[in-house]
Amino acid sequence: MILSFGDGGGQVVAKVGVSIVGYDGAEHNLVSECGDHVFDFDRVSKEASIDWNRKLSNIAVSGGTEKQKRIFYTSLYHTLVVPNITSDEGKLFRRNNGQISRVYFGKHFFSTMSLWDTFRAWLPLTSITSPTELRDMVFSCFDMYQATGELPIWPLSSGETDCMIGYHSIPLIVDAFMKGIATGMDVDYALDAIVKSSNINENGSDYYTTLGYIPANRRAESVSTMLEYCYDDWCIARFADYIGRQDVADEYYRRAKNYVNVFDGSTGFFRGKNTDGTFVEPFNTFDPTREYTEATPWQYRYFVPHDFTGLADLLGGRDSLSVALDRCLSAKSELEGEKVDITGLIGQYAHGNEPSHHMAYIYNYVGEPWKTEELTRRICAEMYDDTPDGLCGNEDCGQMSAWYVMTALGLYEVCPGTNQFTLTTPMFESATVCLPNGKMLDITANDPARNAYIQKVTLNGEEITKAYIDWGMLLSGGELHFELGSKPAEGLWASPDAAPYSMSTARMVSKPWFSGSDSPAIFRDSVEVTLGCLTPGAEVRYTLDGSTPSRESALYTAPFRLTDNTIVRAVAYKDGFEDSAEMSVQFTKAVFVPADHSAHSEHGVNYTYWHGDFKCTDDIDTKGEYVKSGKLDRPDLSPADQEDYYGFIYTGWIYIPETRIWTFSLICDDGGVLYIGDNLVVDNDGTHSPSHVTGKVPLEEGYYPYTLKYLESYEGQELVFGWWPTGSESMVEVPNENLYTE
């Protein structure tokens, strides 16, 4: 619609009503909100200002600089912009199946819930400032479940975007139940909905529930997805415990420990793991590869919010976790791959994106609260400003700002579902918070501008002896006083008993690691295998016959050599510790695929080109619309006649110049697979951001038929077909002279 008002000058006042139900709803919403003064702009503006001031006055701060106050209240404002109320004033709304319904719970129906982002800090803040709205959000999630059969992932308007990973409506729901906010619902129905949704997520839950991890050669973002599934599963266990469903609790506590399955002790990082048990190569801690979501391996190294005791044990103990955090902060800030939404770097801590947001608080779990206090101060000072570009990353529906608000108050719930808010140095001398039960919480601190370190914390005169305050204590209101000093307080919260909640209560031996000379997944003649464990004093026991290791199995003392197909299984033991998780890897002796030695003279590649919105490469010729075919010098995207939503299938012959185990690679945006003969060699399938995936195959000198499939979904196009020739230190594109048509 185009409107023209001429050149006469003056003011134009327009009234706009909005509804996703219908025109009548839009008009009713406008009249209900503005009454008989819909054209009185000044009055509407003044009333909006009064409403916002009332909402922002839920927290009143004093002290600090004017700049800090501007940042604080701007941040608080940002946290209140979304989620959106999508129900009309008459309580009608459009459900996620398109049907019109009426709100039968609470006051509003909500959508635009960026759950992957907001469960981290926005959710705990909202549980304090807007619990009534949070309750309505929980009921909105269950209405979406009734409409679609699955709890929402990232709902927008009256639909589901399926954007991002995890099933993070579950922390929203569980945290609200644990805090007594989500009242009036059948808890068994709620748990059944949660459990069902945890088993049908399209991002690899089929592999996760059967294997205990998501194979990196089958799904993109496998490490990040699995780690976040583990936290969500802990939330399910917590809720099942809460309502007395012990069978479910036991199962999901076990699933919440699955993070150990992708831990690699040889590097100390969570890594992409293939179906044969080997880890993805090459591995570069500064490269945001396809195994991680908008992150490098550094930023997901610490995402076990429900079990930092278990994470510390994997790394070798509390001191090792502290050292690992120190190294993250002191690492170089440069990235060595394609930058994907990674900003606000302090070393490899990336405050501009959500996976890092809890990391500053982990020091409270290892008895070093002064490091949390120093780092949170630094982040507030360096990553926020009172300018239009005052955020170091995407606001993400209020999460970035919620982190600032909670940290400025000196409270942060690292693990929603625990009801524990860990502590740091407040920013202001005084902050009065209106609690949901009508009481007031006065957070006070002596001269925080000069004093960065907590010496003691008291609630209504009684000392807080742990590094956190729980929900019930917070709701009691009164004065939460931080006694601050200019130097760290030795011994404050240093005991493991003073740390916030961790799922693991007993010490655990770290999972054994392995390395193999040449290619550990597939070898030509023999491979030497080395085993190890990060837990000091642990012994590694292993088997080579496929049986489960025990304390009576062979004791590892030195590297050994394999000459045939072998499954190596290992467990580490130490008296007084729980046994480690099992390591299992399949070593395969190469069987060379016979080559075709007949002459091929015509260089190039055949292609067919298809239109369609493809989820995987198998969809291209089964669900797509055929457009054209032809020949090219090599697989490339030049015949595409549109930017998005298409696919190519390339076929031809490739000449292999020598007999050996070859490594091929595909760099794809969005997805691709490579077959040589009938062998799937590189699996970079699915829709995802630019990613680099490799695969190995034993080939003789000669010619082999190959098929390469590529799909383009949206936002960016890239295809690079490469290999590692003898003598090269990195991938190079397969030369045109090695490619032939049929």
C-alpha cells in the first residue's frame, strides 16, 4: 500500500490496530487500548510513558554513575519488549495449527519466544519481575503442544520456526513449576508432554536416545545440540523428582550425564564424534566448525550448567576446571574459521552470544569467587554502553540485557531449575526489587565503585555461608547486604560444600581417551593405539574382543599395535571414585575398492538442477521440481537461477592418482554428500551454516564413479569439493583434470 499526502506540510496522524485473528480483532484492540482518543497522539504517548515508567519502577537503583543507570534501565526496558502478546483484548488468538481459540488460562497468549537464548538469564529475571506473565507463557507452551503434538522450540506469531537447538521450553516450564509460578495444571500431564517432546526433536534426538550422543557425521551442530539436550534432560529429571515420578527421574538423570560421551580427554574438549566412535578431524579449538552452534569448541567446553562437579572431574578436578577457564580467557581472540555470530570476545569467552553467558560464574563452583567478581565487572564495563550500538552482540529477545540486569544486582541463576542464584559484586549501592509476593528486597553494598570484592553477604543480618541464595530466601525479602573490600577475601566460599548445585555428588574418574597413528578410523597395514586418562592416579583397563571392560581386564601400560578390525573398549578406575564412562572405538583395516582402469577422455561433470525447499539431499530428486541439466568443468553453483531453495546432483568419474587411504572434503552452505561408487564418503547433509566435513576411503589408482549432491536452503551459497593429496598439509580443490563425465 502506498499513500501520498502531497507537499502541503503539517502533521499526519495514523491509527493502527493489530491482530493475527482478524480485522474485527484489530479494531477492537485499538478501541480497547485507546478508547475515544485514538487520534490524540500526545495523550497516547503520555499514557504509554506512564505505563513504561510503572513497569520499569519494579527495580529502583541508586548510586553508580549516570551512565551505568542509563545502561541498566535501557537493559531492563529491552527485557520487557518480548515475548509478544498475540491474543486479542477479547482473548481470541490463532493457535499454532491455524485454528482460532480463546484463552482459557490466565490473561494472555504469548509467542515470539526465543527460548534458546532466553532460558539463561531472561527467564530467571522474569520469574522475579513478571511471574504472572511467565505463568501465561507456560500455559501458552502447552497450548502449542496440544495444537502440534510437540512443545515449542522457537515460536513466532501463530507458528513454529524450529530455529535453534535443544528443547528449551522445558527449562521455562520446569523453572516456573519449581518456583510455584505455574500453578493450576495437571503435573502428570505436563511431565508426559515434556517427555514426549524430548524424544521427537528433529535435530538428532533419534540418535541421541539410542546411542547416547549425536553422530557428527550424521547431523550438524551435534556437540552443541547434545550438550543442550543433556541440560534439558536434567530439567526433566528435576521435575519428575519434584512430582514423585522416580522412574522418569532415574532415566533422565542418566541421560543428563550423556555429555561424557563426547568428551575427549586427549584435548580436554567436547568434540564431534562419528558413528565408529572416532572424533572428527581436523580439530581446531579456534574454528567454529559444523559440530558447534554459533561457537568454537572453547565456548561449549563449559556448557554443563547442571553438573560442574562432573565437568571438573572430566578435566581432572576442580583446579583443572579453574585452569581451563583461565586459559579460555587468556587465549587469543581471533577465529580461524568463518565467523558465525561470535562477538564480544575476551580471549575465547564470547559475550556477544549466549553459550558463554554463564561462564563468568563458574569460578563460584570451584571456590574462586573473586575471579567471578573481577570478570563480571569487566564484562559490564567493556561489553555494554549507553549508545545506539551499546551491545556487543544480538539482543536476542532480551537475553543480552537480562544478563546485565541480573549481574548488576549481584544475582545470577546459572542453572534454571535449581532455584539457586549465585552471587557477584553488585553495581549499585542500593537496588530495591519488588518481589512477586508483594515484599521488597533491598540489595545494598558499600561503595561498589571502589570495592570490587565480596567479603561477606548477609540476608537480614544472617550471614550467607554459600556462594548462592535460593529462591525461598530471596522471596523472604528484607535486606541482602554485600560487604565489599578492595582485595579478595581469602577462603570465602572455598569449600566444595559452599558451591551451588551440581548433579554429581561423588567424584568420578574421567573418561579414557585414545589416539592412533595414521588414521584411527581406518588403517592400511597396522595402527598404534595409545590410551590415557586425565584423572591423576587412575588406571585404564581395556578389551580388544568386544567385551565390556572390568577391573580384571587388561591393564594399559604402553601403546599397542592393531593389525585387524578391532573394537577397543576401555574404562578407567580409581579407589574412592565412581568408575569412568566407557570409551569405545572401532578400528577398521582398509579394504580397497577396485578401480576402473579403462580410459576416460572427456573432462567435466554432469549435473541436474532442481527447485525446492529441501531438508536433506535425498529430497532433491524425490521431492524437488526438475529444472534443467547440463555439463560443467567441475561441481559449482553457476547454473542456479535463484539465490535460495534449490539443489544440484553432480555425477561423473574421478581419477585417483595413487593407491592409499584418501581424505575427501566438502565445504557446504547449506548441505552436501559425496558418494564414490556406492560408498558414502563425506556426509555434510542437512540445512546449516557454512561447514567443512571430511571423510576417508581406501582407493586404488584408477577411475571411480562419484555422485555429489548439494542443497541450498537460504542465506549464503558455497560448495567446495576437495581432497588431501600426498605432500599437502591441507585440503586443496580436486583438480579439473581429475574429473571426467560419463
